[in-house]
Amino acid sequence: MNDEHTEPAAPGPQPQTWSGVRTGPLQEGEWVTVTDPKGKRKSLLLQSGHTYHTTKGGVPHDEMIGGPDGNTVITAGGMGLLVLRPLLSDYTVTMPRGAAIIYPKEAGQIVLAADIFPGARVLEAGVGSGGLTLSLLRAIGPHGELHSFERRPDFAEIARSNVRTWLGADPPGWHVHVGDLVEQLTAAPDDPAEVDRVILDMLAPWDCIEAVRDRLAPGGVLCCYVATTTQLGRVMDTIRTVTGFTEPQGTETMTRDWHAEGLAIRPAHGTGSHTGFLVTARRLAPGVVAPMRKRRPAAGAYGPDYTGPRPAWVPTLAEVHGDADPTTDWGRLG
């Protein structure tokens, strides 16, 4: 989509629901999505007295304000335009960005795979532009808590702005922490003291596994979003190595649009490509070690050329190289 927000957002109505969903007639000061007959969409902030211009003439905003959601308007040149309030998935892919976002297909999987529930205490790290933040805030509701960690102040401010645009104000229970996740958790042992779910979206999530493990409640869910297979392997082996978690599961979500008209039924030309992998694991009770896995790793999986984290059942690098001197055991975290 080529949609872009071109004007500053105004606070929206109905903040008491904290869902961002608005109902009733379209009002001045809220965003709408305008779609032309070719399917091109444009995000538009409704302002009385303004005009939306197209190649087929303009249409006054006042013809949209006060009308129903899902209405059509006609430009001066006779072109029909469909006017709808944006869905959350529409907004997250059109809102201003400082960093790449987690796309709706992964955001939906994260909410389900991590079992985000109303009232949950959630820690997310790597806020970026706030795309996933919005889905998490909607899932936990007004009685949950979301602790969002972001290393870059400029990204944190973009996320704050995007959340305020969609929800109308800062939601209750949302806490933005600017700084390194491990350093912040070390400096503030009780902020947060314990969480139900942890979501990591960062370049090196394996550096934070031990720190978040100690804040995650028994039975809680850890979910990591990574972009490459190298990251996928590193984070899964780190989870196995630090212990305290169930066997991690790695998944990839692919979506494909379909064209269906009469007898012409086929995959659409535009197909969603790879965006990332999800790794999930459950937190065990303190002191509990998961039963040793029965399935043996593939031959060569942890051979001499492998220098990453080594789970307990895998020989260390010193053992692989036949060095019995414990002082040369390079450790299990690679």
C-alpha cells in the first residue's frame, strides 16, 4: 500500500474503550481510508472546510463528515470513492515509522501463540514504531499492564505518537522504558517485578533470555521474533542452554491472497513474502529442569564447526576437540 499520513493526528473519541474502534457517523478529527475504483487507498484526516483532491477532481471533507462508515462520495469529475474507518491492520501498515514494524500476520500469531489475555502483565522489548504494541494493548485491555522497552528515544517517541493517534490518549497500564533491556531490568528489580508474557523483537534476543527468564512467571510464555535462520537457530539453542524453559518451537507464517471470479480461481499475483520467524517457549517453575529430549540432533548439528550455544546434552567445544583440560572449555553459550 502507498498510504501515508500527511497531517498531524488529533486525539480521537471513545478513549474509555481503549480499543481504537469508533462507531457511529464519521466525525471531524478522525482518520478514514479512501479507496478509488482501482483499489488505491489513501489515509485522510477529516477536517471541516478541507477538500480531498484526486486526478478526477476533488471532494469536500464535509461530504464525508457526518456520513455513515462505509459510505461512498463522488468527486467533481464523477469518480466514486469508498470511505471507511481503518481497521487496526490498516493503520499499522500506514502509520509513520522509524523502524520496521511487525506486520499484522505476525502480530496476530504472536497474540495467539503467546496467549495474550485481558489483564495480562506483558513485557515487550524492541518497540520500534509501535505496530505490535497496539495489538498487545488491545489484547490486554484497560486492566492489563504492558512494559515496552526501546533503546532509541526517537523510536520510543514515534511509538508513543502512533499509539496516541490510534487510541486518542496514552492508555492506562502502558509503561515505556527507554534504554537497554538488560541494564534496565538490572537497575530496577521491581519494574516490572513479574510478568506473564515476554515478547522480544530485537537483533540479538539471546542476550536477554536469562534476564527475562527471572521476571517471567512459571507457566508464562516467551515469544521471540527474528528475521533470519541464523537468528532462529541462535535463539532456540540459547533457550535450551540457559534452562528454565520448555523445548522452544520455531514457526514461520506465510499468507497468500486468492483471486476468485466465476471460473477464474487462482492465487493472486501479489503474494506475501517472508517477514520473520517466531520462537516460543514456556517458563518452568524455579529449579525445575525439563526432561531430556528423546530426539537426537541431526548428524553434524553440533559438530566442530558449530560455535553457538550448546544445550546440556551436547558435548562442549573442548570435548569436541578432544581437549580434556577444563580451563579450555569455552563454555556452553558459545
